[in-house]
Amino acid sequence: MKLIDPTMKRFKFPYFVKSSGRLHLSGIVEEMINYYNLRNEVYLHLNYVSENVFLYKIFYLEGMELDYVGGT
């Protein structure tokens, strides 16, 4: 699966779908937290592009979008 941010940063990671239908993502959360230097809770908004590809935006709880170049 690929996640792509507005600056075209790409994260590729393995995943699998559990029998319950829930998606299990492996390792991506820690990698994104480190890359963007996230220190507070955020929302991840996903837009489907094609099979296994999603564009995403990160928002703080206050509703402001992350500055992808500077992180937090």
C-alpha cells in the first residue's frame, strides 16, 4: 500500500485485511510520527486514488492542516 502527502512524500508499507474486515497497517504510524516530528494527536484524512494508493492530509485536533515541509 502507498500513502502520498500533498508534497508527494510517499510511504510504502505492508498490510493485511483481518477476517473481521479491519485493515492492519504494519510500521507506518511510527515512521510517519518520526518523519513529521509529530508530538500531538492528529487526524489522518485519506482519499482513495487507485488500488492500494491513497492521498492523505494530516490535521491537528484544532482543524489546522500540518505544514508538511516543516512538520510540527
